[in-house]
Amino acid sequence: MVMMAVLAAVGAGCTVGFLLWNVAPPWRRLDGLGDAAVRSMTRMGVAAALSSMGAFIRNGGTASAALEELAGRRFATNRVTEERAAEVFEQRRGADETPEVARRVARDVFVACRVSERLGCETVRCLKAVASSYARSRLMDDLKAKALAMPRSTVRLLSALPAVTVVLGEMLGAGPLAFLFGSMPGLLCLSAGVLCYAVGLLWVEALMRRLHDDVGGADARTP
């Protein structure tokens, strides 16, 4: 009887130990893949963070409390500052969103909260204006990237053509390298070609930069 009781106790202890070790105990959820999952959840994106703030305030909370909810900690004072907003949106920005975007949205949120405090307008409406502005900015960035993708691909293709031409000439037995590097006319042609190639690249780069600035200026003028 004693032996059976001991064996039963050992079996129960092994079963409990197995369950505690394998059925997602809290101390195992806080390391390894659990940490990675938690870190990935923090990257909810700027738009989702703005939407979360609006929902929190509509449910009766304050803007400062909404930032505390997103930050996961309490602030020393019950005030919305640009630094606190920047910290929150830097923590919550998506992988495809830059720190500059997070800082710009944080500054807009700070201004919206100050306007709400001074003029008495609804904070949710001010944040909705910030979210709409951010959505338009993302749309313009996407359109800009699509508009510039084809010219950039064409420039890369044309930039590779001289080297491809020389390689094909060597494969066909024309000997362009011997001509370019082994004779005075070849050296003159090579120098003129390199000069025109460099000027063309600089010119195309200037055109692309001007197009990028024009699209960015149109975005800035959008109400």
C-alpha cells in the first residue's frame, strides 16, 4: 500500500510538472517566441495608433490617457507633449514607416490636442483630421513611388547598355577593348564616351530629383 501511494504521488508530481512546463506558463510566455510576438504586436502602425487614440477618447478617456495606453506606462503629468507623442508613435510605427513619419504625426497630434484645449473643439475630430492628413500623405507617397518606378528602371537599363555592348562585342570577336585601350582613336572615343555617360547620368539624376520635388510640393500644397 505504501509503495502504491508513493508511486501514485510520483506519477501525479510528474504530470503536474509536465503541465506546468509545457502548457504555456507565464514565465515561458515572456521569453523566446513570446517576446518576439509581443514586440511584433507593438508595431501596429501609425494609422492604427491614431484610430486607437480616437476610440479611447470616444469611450470617455483623455488624450493623455490614450497615449499612456499606447505607451504601456504612466506619465509623470497628465499632459500631452510632443516628446511623449513622439515616443509613443516611434514605438508603434510600422516596419514600413520611418522615424521621420512618426515624429511628424506626433507633432500633428500635439498640435491637435493644443487646438482642442484652446478652442474647445472635440479632440476626436482634431485627431480625425490628423488621421485623414496622414492617409493622404501615405497615398501620395505610394503614387509617387509608382510614378517614379518606371523612369528609374529605364535609367538603370540604359546605364547598363554600354557595358553590355562591349561584352557582346568581345563575344562576337569584334575586339572593342583592344580598340578602346590599344589605340589613340580608341582612347579618344573612350574618353568622350565616359564624359557623355557621366553628364547623362547627372542630367537624368537632376531630372528625377526635380520630378520628386515637384510631386512633393504638390503634396504639401494639398489642403
